[in-house]
Amino acid sequence: MLRKALQCRLGALFLAFLGLSCLEEAFVAKVFFNTSGRLERGSLSDTSEAPRCLVPVYQGLCLVRKAPSSDLLEPVLLSEAPGKESSESSKTQFLASLGRPASGPLLELQQRTLEKGGAGGASGAGFWLLDLSASPEPPKGSDLGAEGEWSKLRSRSGPSVMDALAADDYAALLSTAVGLSEWHRSVPFCAKCGGRTAPFRAGLNRRCEACGARYRPRLDPSVIVLVTHKKRCLLGRKAVWPPGRYSTLAGFVEFGETLEECVVREVREESGVSVDPSSIRFVASQPWLFPRSLMMGFIAEASDPSLQLDAEELEDVGWFDRATLQGALASEEACDGTPASLNVPSRASLANTLMRTWLRDAEDETGAARSIEGWVVIVSGVHEEAQEDDIFEAFSEYGDIKNLHLNLDRRTGFVKGYAFIEYENKQEADAAIKGMDGNTLLDHKLDVSWAFAKPGSKKKRR
């Protein structure tokens, strides 16, 4: 019973059960905008003596240029030395903390920017939003000391800057900068007393200058779900989308509603399809700062596939087989917005991740889900005094173990009876299941199976 509940509810309950602080350790699917810690979030000190890398934004536009030795794009960053006064009037700009690069392409881009600005190999530099939205018109790149073109990060009608960036982490930085800028512009006055608000806490909050009320950037929770029925998936399209564009169903969470309730309601309202609540499984989350959503992605099975279109919500909705979806994802036309029998959102979207996850699941006839990077098995019946070394020694003979986690009782420190093991490939995980299921460890009989079974799949008993 407990294992079945774990399989069906992979969201916050699963993360809490594991007791992990990192999504990457919890085997969640990788998605666009997730830098996996390469961009360290949080407030930076605005009195730091370290130089700053500024990310210019003007009314939802960001400054980009061609990346070195590439036809792709990269953000234009500005280098600011400690204590240096900006050439722009303080009345038409402000700074806000965006985080600090820890590794990867953002760190390399920052180093190039600082070297060009004469800061050399300075360490500790952070990224700061340079919001120029109050200017009467966008400043020329040359006036800012860097050549570039003001561009919209996202386009609904076809290819966008977001899809043409040389590194995915660039999109995470730029979307955070644009989203934070838009939020600041939306909260000029206090909702309590009507007084003016001003940025504070390194630009991550706003505070009323009259009554002191504080405001944080708001994220609107929403769900996005790929509903399946046998070998088909449910996709819909809005009238404003490019010809041939279809995507997964999505909607905002109502006040007081759980994520699971929202999945069932949104699918029923938009398509008439009934979702089996027990089949809902979490895949990944994604900030979608256009303007301020936090999307939670799920895959679920339909209990009744009958369609009843809500014309006010969608122009069309229908069932698509795997081959059709696979072709759309593989086709060069699938993400460029040109007319096609079916084109789908680009890989920047969580919808794309859900589609690819479902297709990967379908490739595995055992029922093991591929909404994760590796292959994960769940081991139940673990002795309360078992150690990680005991589990590792017993299971490592079947393959290289990428991650191993014992679920411990925080009060007693004893094992609660469960462990999760991640292998690099399916063959290793499958061998571990066949070799260890029903065997004993420390005089306890083990029950070993896939951690995430597809809806409707059942474990085969020997």
C-alpha cells in the first residue's frame, strides 16, 4: 500500500519522504531553466566590494548578441567596478540581485565580461538586474558600452531568442531578470495604504515607503499534464497558436485546491476527459516567468477518453498516437512555428519534457518510468539497523550505483524500511530486481521493484 502511494504521488510527498534537499538527487527529470545549482540563487550584498555583472532589461526586452564562433546567441552583460557610478540616471534604473554563477557557461560568460571590463579574474562577482524600463526609450547598446540587440525572450508565433541561446543556463538568467523586472513594474503602490513602494533587500523585495509593508515576487502555481490512454496522448490547441501547434493541457490552481484536484478539473473542463486520480504522477517543475508562473508537470491516465471540447478554452483537442508525436518531436519543423500536420512546443517548455518522458516510458515494456535520468528501484523490507554499506554491497554486483538513499526516521535514526537505488541503465536495474527480489538481507526478506511504475502496470511475481 505504501509503495503504491509512493508510485502515484511523486511530488512534494515523494521529496519529503526521501528527506532530500536537492531535486537532482531525487531523480526528477531535467527541465529547461533548471541550472542544477550552476546559478546560485539568493540575495547578494549590494555593498560588496566585488565587481558586478549587470544584465540589462528594458520593458520585457533583453540585450543579446551572437556568441563567439557560433550563429547562436548569448546575453550581453555589462561590467561594473566596485563603487563606480552608472552613466544612467538613478531615476531611470535600479539594480536587483540575480544570483552568482558557480560553474558552467554562465561563469565562463561572466569571466569574459569582467576581463573585457578590466576586472580580470575577480572572484565573488554576482549577476545584477539593470532595469532600464523607466527610460523613455531603450538605450543603444553602444551607449551602454556593449553592442547588442534588444529582443523579446519568448515568442508565441515561432522561433524565439530563448530557443536560439548558445546555452540553456543563459535562458535561466535572462528569464529571471525579465520576470523580476516585470514584477517590480507591477507593484508601484502599496495595497494596504496606497503609498509608493521601493526596492529593498537587494531588489528581491519591495517595501512601502509610508507604512513599511513588504512585498515578495508572486509565483502563480499551475499544472501542466500529459493525459494518456493506452498508446495515445491527449493534446489541445488554442486559436492564437501557430497553425498545427498542439500542446499538453494546463491551467492555474484554484484557491484551496490541491495539485491533483487541479489536474482532474482542468482536463475535464477543457476536454471532457476523466482522469484516474490514482494514476497522476509528478515528473518535474519549471518556473515560467511569462509573467510569473511555477508549473508542476504530471503524466496521468484517462479513465474515460470521451471528448467534449470547451470551445471557450480550446480550438481543438484530440488523441495522438506515439508515432505521430515522435515524428513531431523529431521533425525540424516541430519547433519552428511553420505550418505542419502537428508541431509541438520547443524543448524550452515543460510540455516538451512531458512528451519525451511518455515516449521514453513507452520504450520500456517492464513499466519502469523514464521521467528520471537513471533507472531507480525501490527496496522495501529493509532492516531498521541496516547501513548504506549493507545495501551497497548487496546491490552493487548488478551494476554501478549512481545514487543510494535509505529513508531514515529523523527522530530515531533507524531505517523506516525503504531504500531507493539508482542505476545507470535499465539492464543493471532489471538484474538487481531479478536477483534481489525475495532474497534476505540481515534476516529480512526484501521486496524489490521499479520505483516508478506506469499507471496500470503490475509487478510480476516469481
